[in-house]
Amino acid sequence: MFSLLLKKDLVQLQIIPVTGYSDLKEKFLKLDESAKIVVFVGCGAMLNLIQYLPPDADEERDVSMVTNRTFYIFDSHRPWDLNNLFGNDNIYCIDDNEDAFTELLDIKTVFYKYIEMEDDPELDSENDDSDADLYDNMDEEDYAVDEEEEGEVNPLKRSITEKAIQRKQVKRKRTQFVDLQIKLDKYYQQGTSIKSCLSRTLYLLSKKMGYANTQTLWLYITGVTSLERISPQITYNLKNELEREIKILTNIKNISKTKSKDQKTADTFNIDVETDYHLFLLRQTSLLDSFLLSNYCNAKMQLWHETGRKKLNSMFARMGISLIESKKNWLYLSSTIKEKLTIIMEKNLPYFGLQDLIKTGFIKRNGFKNECSANDFVEAIIALLEINLKTGISENLLKSLSIEGELEEDQIPVDHMLTERSKKWVENFWQCWDCLDENSNQSILKKGMVFAHLLQRQIVNRGTEFIESRSIKHMKNFRLCVLKDGNDLQLYKHPLTLLKLGDWLLECCCESSDDKTLLPMVIAALDTKTNTYLCAGIAPKYPLGMVVSNPNRELIPNKFGVAFRQVVADTNAGVRMESFDSTIIEIQKEDFLPFLETLSLSDFSNDKGIK
């Protein structure tokens, strides 16, 4: 969206996708000297840019390549790095919440005091221990000097008195400095979270510039929809605003055109607010499949059990939908069922505990092409980020020992292989980019939906195996799930796929558990090519019903990033922490078990009680 705004103003720009911290620095150092403004989109908020981006001491590069540039950060990850916010006039941090920086006034004061005291030489001075003990044990009354007797004071005693007073002042400064450090540590250790929607920030910017249109609004909607899995409270809170924006743009289009708003043409691009469901790719697959692959339905009905599947069949029977009809693709489903589906579901879903399945959705209609819901669009885009079009994925490949292209990796050195993976991920970014344009080739988007369907089916199958075999371990303060083998193991070398599986398992746990404490999860998958475990920490999830009833419910921060760094420091484990999400790391295979043991025995806590 941001690139659209710049192009409308004929601003010359270069778009550079990055896959992690090292890649970010490498690409930054290769920038042309004429690039005086650098914009970070989706990264940079939690990174001290001025400290991280300058070249290393052994590199013959000018540090001014950082200091002479202006940086803009559009990133919804929190907490902010305070050096970016308050420590440099060349860095501008953008947030769509008017109160976002007002809430940080207290920590801003702490930060400035800390910076002021950090360079105080007295705080670094080393005093003689014996003198320090002597001065510390002296009471102020012992070395107080009476003005009337000042002339009779022994010079040695006066010297000791002055040193004692100075020592007391330094000690107070050090105590104050330590208190400031504790407050800053508490700020950074609060855990990571997504506090706002990045696409909303950019859409509001487009409105300010007068460039808001249906395309920018659709990008805003898809951005909000993509947060439904991570921060559903944000999604539910913004739906009313999205509906208002759709009405405003629709009214503007109707005024500017003489054609009826219901008249469809080849170049019509409309967004409609309609009833939607927490079902997987409903408009791209069958009604039965959309239920079977839905995270919410699996969790509520326990579809991994035979009793759950029987319950699903009886639900269709109660709704008057035959199994034959439920297996038909949405395109060929009875028009009568389509028209009355909302009424049918509203009447019957509460009987099966699925009253929260119905929600407000957004449908894009692009000319005479098939309609696409925001949920389906997001699933396709995420799948295209995971799977490269050149490599592809199919049911036969999933059943084989490895995905096409993986066999060649055995003969490639690890460093070179990781570089090749990063290149593939960049290619994946551009194939997603092509789908975002309203006039783009829809065949790529359709492939993305095919990929999404296959991946979700594999995730459900793998998740079902874990639940049925009781392979999810309950540690002291978190759940643990480790993938060590299986034909689909190589799928989970991508963080997005691993997180999808973790979210599926965590939702099943939180929806079906009677425990009143919501536990986080650690999920890890062995990468046999690099001999490492890709490990992700996932914050606890509220049951969907709690979010629907109270969308303003407090977001649960993810504290695994802080915990992982502490455990790495304690165990000296071999890790790679490249992801912009600090809760995702790679751990050497031989260090993985000691890492988990230390984490489970630590005082880490990220659980949440249900209220």
C-alpha cells in the first residue's frame, strides 16, 4: 500500500524484501549513497537501528551512511526500542494510535535520565574497598561540622568528612541508576505483542493524502483479517470502522457513476459486507471440507475423534443438508442452501456449541471473476509465502519422503543452503506481491488457495496424530510439542507453517480444556538438512467466545523471546536468532534438550487465568 502512495506522487523508490536481521543489515549496507530516506515496513520497531546498522569495525565503510540518513518505521511489533523513539532525531516511528506515545511518557522520562547518567564518570569509578566500608559505616552526625567550631576541626578529619559525603552522593547516584536500569529492563521484558494493525496505519496515511480508494481499502481489510489468528481482539475492534469505510467509498462511487450499484461490469471492483463464518476456504472448497479443516470447528467438536465426526454428520442432518450435498464444491452447491445458509446456521449451530462460528465478513467482487472473501484471500497469500511456485506442492509430494528440490540440498553446504532458502523466500514474497494488485493474474491466487488447502489438510492430519498419541507434553508453565520425524517434516522448516500447526494445537487445547489457566506452547521441528531445531514460542490464546463477548479484552504478550535469550545465555547453546519475531529461533540439535530442560526449570511464566 505504501508503494502505491509513493508512486502516485511520482516518488522514485526501491522495494527490498528481507528475511531476517543479517539480511537486513547486508541489504542496507549495499544501498546506493543517493538513498537518503529508508523506510522500514513490518520490521525495525524493536531493533536499535543506530547501533545495529553501522558497518563492523573491520569493514571499510563510512559510518555516515547511517547517521546521514532519515529513517521511518512502520511496524506494529511492540515494545518499541526506546533509542528509536527518543534517542535520535533522524528516526521517525509511526503509529496509528493517538495515545500510543502518550502512554510512554513515564518510560520516556526514565530513558532520558538513564542516558544522562550513563556517561557520568563517577558511576564507573572504583574506590578503595576499605575506605568504602569505613565511609558507609559512618553516620552523617559523626562527620557533621559545627560552623562555630569549624576552625578547631582537624584537617585529617575534614578530609575524611568530605570523602564520606562524596561517597554517600555517589552511592545515591548508583542506587538511582540501578533503579532506572530495573525500570528499563521491566519495559523490555514485558513480552512482545502486536498492538495495532500496520495496514490501518498505511490506510489512514492514504486518506490524509487523498489517495484512499477501493484497492487501498481492500489491502487494509486483508491486513486486519490476517491478525485474526494472532490478535483477534484487534480484528473484532476494527470491523465497525471497516464497515464505515466501505459505506463511504461505496457512496462516493455511486455518486460519481450513473450506473446502478447492482449493475456488474467487467471492470467492477466492489467490496461488500456479508455474513461469513470461521470456516476454511468455504467459497473455494466443499462445505464438509471447510468444517473439517476449520481450526475452530476441530477444537469445539473434537473432530479428531470418531465421535466428533459423527457429531458433524448429525449436525448436517439437523440442518437438512445431505452428506452428498455437503461434499460438493461451493460453486456447485444448491443455490437454495447458499441463500438460506445463514438462517440455517443461526438456528442449528448453538445446539452444537458453535454459536460463535458466524461472523461479519468482507467479500471482494472483481468484475465477472469469482468472488473472494478476505479470509480466503489471506489464506492464499500466506500459503504463497510458504510454498514456492516453481517447487509447488501436491498430495503425492506430501506422501513422498521429501518435497521436490529438497533432495539436492543434501550435497550443499549448510551456509549456502540457508542462502538459497532465503532467496526462495524472497521469490515467494514477489509472487505474493503480484497477487495484491486488483488487476493481477488470478491464476497465481488460485494456486495459492490450492496450496493453502493442501497445507491445512496436512496440518490437521499432523495435529490429529499428536492429540491421539498424546504427544503434547505438559511442562511446568507451558505445553511442548516436538516434531522429529514424518514424511512432511520438511514442511515445517518454514516458520509460518510451524506456527500454523502450533496455533491449531493451541486452539484445540484452549477450546476443549476444562482448565481455567491458559497455557502457552513451545513447538519445535527438526530440520535434518541443517541438523537444527526450528523452535517457536506461542502465547496463550483466549477461547473465541471470550473474544467475541469482550473484544476489548487485554492482549496476552508473548514472553518467550525474553525467556529464550535468558536460557541461551545460561546454557551457552548454539542458536541462530535471525527472525524479526524474537520468539522464533534455531537451536543446534545437540543443544536442544539442555535448552528445553533449562527453560522448563526456569521461573518463566506466560500463562493467563480465565476471568
